Amino acid sequence: MKRERRAKILATLGPASSERDVIERLWRAGADCFRINMSHTSHDALRRLVGLIREVEKTVGRPIGVLADLQGPKLRIGRFAEGPVTLADGATFVLDSDDKPGDVGRVTLPHPEILRSLAPGHRLLLDDGKVRLVVTKAGQKRAVTRVEIGGKLSDRKGVSCPDTTLPVSALTPKDRSDLDAALDAGADWIALSFVQRPDDLAEVRKIARGRALVMAKIEKPQAIERLDEIIELADALMVARGDLGVEMPLEAVPGLQKRISRAARKAGRPVVVATQMLESMISAPVPTRAEVSDVATAVFEGADAVMLSAESAAGAFPVEAVATMNRIAEAVERESFYRGILQAQRPEPEATGNDAICAAARQIAETLNVAAIVCYTAKGTTAMRAARERPASALIGLSPVPQTARRLSLVWGVHAVIGDDARDQEDMVEKANRVVVAEGFAKPGQRILIMAGVPFGTPGATNLLRLAFVSADGSAGG
């Protein structure tokens, strides 16, 4: 079964979508990859969900990706002695290391690393930004703040520090345990929360050792400041608009989404746009017009994937939410000016053999109007670079490695197929021909373009372009 769109759909699993039949229905509705949120998933539940996804994969005969999303540090204030308090605008409020219950004038902040890092003028956002404090005095164990935006504050509300680079690892002990469990279960992607610096990614990559690719969630101002460095170490990016919108002005988020998306494409990294895309479908069978426009904008911008969170994990209409997102993406990609937008954003190829081959393949495919580009890829790198070109022809990633095919489920336009590597050039053409015909991408008389590496079976050696005709008897020549 091939999709009628190039943008991919990442759907989160949860209470509303944790049974095998629902997962299969989500896939048939359009989900290409499934996200498992480790903030709410035990290791036993993780293994069960991955097992169910693999069962669905066998049933539908297509590789399906699994992304394990690590929780990251959760910074919270302490508790109050007599229940919630209401902070008045302009009042003084103290955050300290004293573990006794708080009141309207103070509360515990059980994170010494935050207290040590604060400085006068730094902002503290509590309860997803509903309450805003500004530090007036800072010490090793105590910070005095002025309430800039007051309101109700209750026990254990979250704390964000948009102006402060915190000396904490993005990997908590829970995350390390969850990472090991996800790798053992066979997750294809690991999403890392709370990324502030490139070193955060290096830590995860060292543990993963190539068993899964690493996606950096861009949700903090510190990550924006070092975006280029983070992209260098990340295999993919996620525009985590929820947390990004808490720590930065809401009006800045659309521009940041475009900046991150374009930087990721320039680097040849897949980018996922996430958070509140069809939020109203948690409780309603149809989205708002604004939500439809939001999804459409991400697709027009050339995002590799768009993501559903609570809509598919805990909503009343999980399958309908995926189907709606699928229809929006298909409609956008049918628009006459869609190709023009993608072409206008196309980055120049880098001075590498891989990029030169991929750019040439796209140009030849456009000039000759070939039916499909077949890319032999062992690790997925060549397919990702080919997708960076956003070719008009169908792009098929043919890999002998099942996990590579699953990873490509998040990459724009790549129809991944698991198949044996070629023995020689004749076998390369025959295999490519059988795949494009069997998968419904080409008919007799049409031309296909094949990308591969010689000698065959050598990862990272893409150096060959071959033009071939599909003949009536099912063979190819060229």
C-alpha cells in the first residue's frame, strides 16, 4: 500500500490507541510511524506496544517506524502548607532550598542547580507560563523574585527557565533506564527532550551506539541559540511547539518553526512539526479551520512529518484525527503551487559525492519525467539526502536492513521497501524494476532512475546513476 502524499504522519499511542486493532486502523488511516511517550509508559507497556506494532507490520506488509520519546528533566516547585495560593502582581515571592511547605510568600524549589544558576533579571515561568516571576536577588540557596504576572499557584507545578542555561544533563536516571528499555525493545528513533547544548545529544548517541537514530526536540531558547551545532549531532529534529511557546513569545513560534524546518532540510535532517496540530479533535470529530491551516502550512513548508499527540493517544477520535491529517496533506500536495514552494526552498548541494549524485538524480528525473527514483540504501543516509532534494518523481528506498526501512518511515517522500542488495548491475536493475511494478509506481514503457553504490554492499559508497526502461514482460533495460 502506497501513500498518496509525501509528508509523513507520526501518531502517538496511548490509552485510546493501545490495542492491536486500533493501531492497525491508525496505520491504514495514514500513520507512518508511532510515537511512544515514555512520560506515561512503563517498560512492560513499551515492549507490548512495540510487539503489537510489529504484528501490524507483518499484516500490512510495510515497514513501520517506532519512536520512543524520553521524558527529560521535570523541574517543579514544592508543596504549599494550606493548599493553592494566589500571587498578586508586583508582590515579592521567594524560591528557596528550605523543604518546609510554602505559603503566599515563598515555596521550595528542590533543584539546587536552578538556584545556583539564576541571576537578577532572569525569568521563571510557572505552570506553563501562567505565572511569571523575575529574579531580583539570587544566591546559592535562595532567589528573591518579583511577580510579573500573578495568579493561582498550587503544589508541584512546573518551572521553566528561559533565560538560564542549566548545568543539568538532558538524561535523567529515569531517561537512562527508559533509553535502555527502548533500545532493547527495538525502537527505531529516540526523541530527546530538554536539549540545551550539543553535548546532550552526544551522551545519548554514545549509549545508543547506532541501534537507534536520535531526534533532538527543539523546545528551549538555549537550543535555538546553538541550533547549527545541535543539527550537526542530531539525526532529526522535532519542532516541539508546546514547550517552545512557553519559554518564548508565542508570536515568535511560527517564525522559529520555519527557521528550524529550513535549517534541518539544508542539513539533510528530517524535521517533525509537533504539538496541538489538531487539538480540538481530542473531543470533536472535526478540527477547526485554523488547525487545518496549521497542518497545511507545515506541509507546504516541506516538513518531513507532522505529529499527533493527545489527539491519537487519548482523544475520542484517534482514527479520525489521523485520517483528517492524511486528507489535509494529500490536498496540499495536489495544489499547483506546492512544487514551486518546495523548489524555492531547495538548498544548494554540499560539495560531496553523495549530494552531487542526489542533485543529479533529481534533475535527470525532472528532465526525463521518470516514474520513480529507486535508491539502494543500507543505512538510510543516501535516501535522506535524496529526499532533501524533494524530487517530483516517486522516491523508493530499497534496503536489505529492516531497521533502516523503518527509520525511513519519517523521511519525506521515501517509500521504504525491504529487499536484498544487488549482486551486480543487471541484478540491480531487475530488482528495482520488480519493486516499482509491484509497489504500483511504474508501468511498462516508463523510465526509472536507479541510485546505488559500486562495489555493491558497501555502505556510503553511492556513486552510480542508471536509467532504465520498464518493459512489458516485467524486466528492465537501459
